[in-house]
Amino acid sequence: MRLSEAIARDRARGRKTIIAEYKRASPLEIINLHLPLRDFYHEVAEHVSAFSILVDHIWFMGSPTDIAGLRMLGWRGPVLAKGFVFYREQIDLYRSCGASSVLLIYRALDPHELDQLYSYALDTGVEPLVEVNTLDEALEAINRLEPRILGVNSRNLDSLEIDRDLMFSIVNHIKREYPDIYIVAESGVRSVEDLKRYIESEADSLLIGTALMRSGGVRASMLDAISRYR
């Protein structure tokens, strides 16, 4: 199943699509190096519609083998390979591991690279999720690619700061002008209050990483809130 198909299914049921991200670290911090993928999967799978796997080792302590591991555990839904994609061979690798979607970061690619990778992903059966950070990027991506699905990251990739209000304003603009495009709200869900705000937004899907990777009561509280509010 593709991510856009999962979003369409959840939307028909009147709920948001939750993407759980397995994320050991970020450029800012070590999040949780001691949570096995197996345990993470068994705790969250019943609460979410898709998984995101960090595939970059240097910045996120991730690996494409985690995608294969997720499939071996029995997950049959969408899996997003999330990292810095610059080459077709990366798409081939993630697909061979079991990814159904791949992240393409708009500002990390020149227009020719973006066109080539976007088309190649589609041709190989992998759904590209183009990530943007500003309204200008979003409009350029829409005009250039006519995407079915778009990710809006609340984290500024230059400063690494979170700006939820800016993200929501971009989401609202896109949904008003292009209601048929599915929007994934990325980053910034740190608490139950954040989760409720994201669910109440115009975004079709929420990607949650750090809050679900935290040990102890943080993950349990977030999963309980997802069950109640999504």
C-alpha cells in the first residue's frame, strides 16, 4: 500500500494518518539508541497507518536494513525511507529493502535532479514524498511536479528551529488552493498538546518521531492520545 492510499483510506474514515518514525538520533541530539526496532514496532503498530525509517547513518544513526527489519516483523503498510536522497541507486536500495515511499527534500536538490529522481521513483513503483519548508518551495514543487502528496516540515533545515505557525499557514494555503493534494505535517510534535493541534489542523497526515522514541511515559502518553484524538 502506498502512503497516499493509506491517507485516502483514513480520510474516508474521518481520521488523520499517523506515521511513526523510527529515529535513534537527530543532528541535535541522541534520542534513543537502546530501543530495538522490534519493541518499537510492537508498541506502536496498532496505533499508526505508516512507518518512517531514517536511513542516514551519519546524522541519524539509521540504516536501510531497518526497513527490511520492519517488513520481517510483518508490517505490510506504507514505509517511508527518510534521508538525503541524491542518486537513483539509493532509491533502488530502499525499494529492495521494502520501502514504498522515499523522501525527496526540495531544497537539497537542483531542479534537474529533483525532476529526475521524482520521475525515477514513480517509474520504479516508489511513491515520492517531496518535502518543503516554505510556501515558495511548496508552490514551486506543485507547479513543477504536480505531486499527489507533499510534506511540510516545521523544522527550518538551516537553523534547525521549529516554527509550527509557519508550517500551519503553509498547510492551510495549500489545502485551500489545492485541496486534492495530501499534506504530511512533519516535525514538531513533542507533547499531547502539540498532537491535538496537529490533528485539528488541515494536514491529512502527521509524522511523529522523537516523542514516540522517548522511553518511559512519554511514548505511552502519546500513543494513548493518538488513540483518543486521531
